[in-house]
Amino acid sequence: MNQLTPLRVLRRGPVLPGPYRAAAAHKPTLLGKLAMERWVGVSRSVDDRLKTIAQLRTSALIGCLW
């Protein structure tokens, strides 16, 4: 492995996860996904552990790898 390899990785910039890379082609969709993630993260009506379980269960039902 070359010593410059870590520098090349940093030059590419931040890497978006797959679902967001696909949505990035359509800006309103990307902004909608980001807004939804933000509001789910800041909501306090449900316990964080329950939100995590619901997200995992939903992703398992639809076959999402993320």
C-alpha cells in the first residue's frame, strides 16, 4: 500500500450513502429525505430506542441493506 493512499481518499470529499446518491439527481427528493431524517432525529414524542427498533424493523420488511 502506498503512503499517499489516505490522502487520495480525503481528496474525494465526503461520500454520500447509496440511497442519498440516487436521490441527489433530483434535488427536491434529496431535500425531502434530509428534512425527514432531521425531523425524525429531533422528535421527542417517542423514545429513541423505540425509534431505532421501528427503523430496523421497517428496513427489514422492505429489504433495505442500510
